[in-house]
Amino acid sequence: MTKRALPPYVYRDRRGTLYFSKRIGGKLRHVKLQTQFPEGDPVPFALHQERERLLSQPVPVPEGRDIAGLVSRYQVSPRYKRLKPRTQADYDKRLDYLAEKVGHLEPRHIARRHVIEWRDAWSKKAGPHEANYRLAVFRVLMESAIDFGLLPTGGNPAKGVEAVRYEKRDRQPWPDETVRAFREAYAIGTRERLIFELLLGSGQRIGDALEMTWGAVRDGGIEVRQGKTGKLLWVPLTEHLSACLSAEPRRGLTILATRQGGPLSYRMAAQAMRKARKAIGAEGFDNHGLRYRAAVELFLAGCPDDEIAAITGQSPAMVLHYTRHVRQKVLALRAKERRG
């Protein structure tokens, strides 16, 4: 490499490429600079800025051996591809965050104390649930680092780090008065009403509702492939849902679509429902509470658990979980009748 009046630690190789070079921990590190300019031209101010930035922070580790490179390798690995599409989407949000915040670090330089500090910081800023999810994804990522030879066997710094303990909010199904208030506030033909009836009528998650297509509506029902379980279900249309679908123009392939015909994004749907819930004073009931409500309606209609599962696609244990509050009340009233 040649010097040629360049700023300190900046060199140009024989091909004319500019590098930042500095000895770190006894090893000479070379980093290709983003700022490049022809030899003989004045040194641009951007080069000085980039050099100062590199001097004030650790020099990145070789490409592919840092966390950002590890994330990329993990996302094409068999371990990742075995995940359900919905789980992949959830993982991707946390992997993108990790790549952005700690992507420049090398796995072998991360200690258990670092993971604990991050967990606590995440909990304070994003909440305990999100902190625990990031911790779980990071633990899986570090296991992959072992597989790729970036960490020694048994060297996962996140293994054994406890999740943040907190009192989870007991999600409740939407009550009758809240369901009535929503239908009164949002008439058939509005986006909010369509989302509402799709969630309540089908008993599915919002991610699955966003994937529902017009071509899947047939024989008085709708076919849906659950993203989380991979189950293919045929769900009969309720009266309210059927009325909404009849009034909805077909703008695109998906039932929930933008005015231009493209698929409605999760963010747009969630934002619309968040505003709608706030407008009717139902902030305490989220979108997933409509899935609870669907299971409860079926239970109160006299459906046994296997029939409820046929609609919701849930396991017997989850059917019990989703209907536990109303089930307890119904059973208690039956017991009272027997007791006299």
C-alpha cells in the first residue's frame, strides 16, 4: 500500500482502493473505506469524516464473522428454514434489530454479562415481553454461531440467561357491549369493519386474515393456511362476515387490500384497528382478543371442543385456554343447578 499525502491510517493499494488500517490488540486490521476517489484528486471531506468515525469506534471485524454476517448466514440455514412463515417473520424483526444495534461485534467477544446488560436495557425501553423475545432469538443465533465455527462448543453467552419476569396481562375476549359498539361505529363497507369481521368470523390471527384471498372464498366458506401451524382450514362464513364480503369491492387478490389493489400491510391493519378501538373506548381489548371471542361464541353455542378446533385450528389445550373464563362460569352455573 502507498501513502501519497492521505490522512493518517488511510492507505491506497496497488489497484487504487482506499483502506483504513490500524493495529488493534496487536493485529493489523484493514477496512475498505466507503469513500473512494481517484488518485491525484483533492481529499474529499467525507473521507475525513469516515476516518474520524472509524477512529472513535472499534474497527469492524472481518466481513461475515460479525453478528450482521451471522444473521445473514442464519437466515439461509436449514435451522431457519424449518421455522413456520409467521415465526420467520417474527424472528426477522428481532434479527434486523440485532444486526443494526450489535451487528459490528464478533460473537466470541460477547460475554454473558453483555447479554444480561442488553436484556435489562431492552426490558426498560421496549418492555419485558419484547426483551424476552430478543433474548430467545439471540440465544438461537448464538447456537448457529457455534455451528458455523464462530464460537466454541458450549460457548453460547446467552444460554442460561433468565428471561425477565413480569406479570402477564390476562387477555380477555371482547365482551358483548364492545362488539356491539364496534359494529355501530363502523358500518359495512369500511376497512375497520371488514378487518373486524374477518378476525371474529374466521377466528384466525390477523396475519392469516391479511393473507386471505378472494379465490379462497367458496362453498359458503373460506380456505386459510395458518402461518404459525401450517394447517389448511376451511372456515364457514358467519352472517356478518358474509355481508361484509358481499359489499366489498375486489381491488386485488387479497380480501384486505389497499385502494391501489396491493395487499394491506400488517402495519396498516394494526394502525386502523388501534384507532378504531380508541374511538370506542376499547383500548383494553386487542385484535387477538377477537380470536378469543370467536372461541367463546362457539363454546356458548354448545359446540364441543373438537368443533371449536375445526374453526380456530387450535389444539385441545388451546381451546381450553381460550374459553377458560366463560367455561368456568358455565360449569359453575351447572354445578349450582345440580346442587339446588
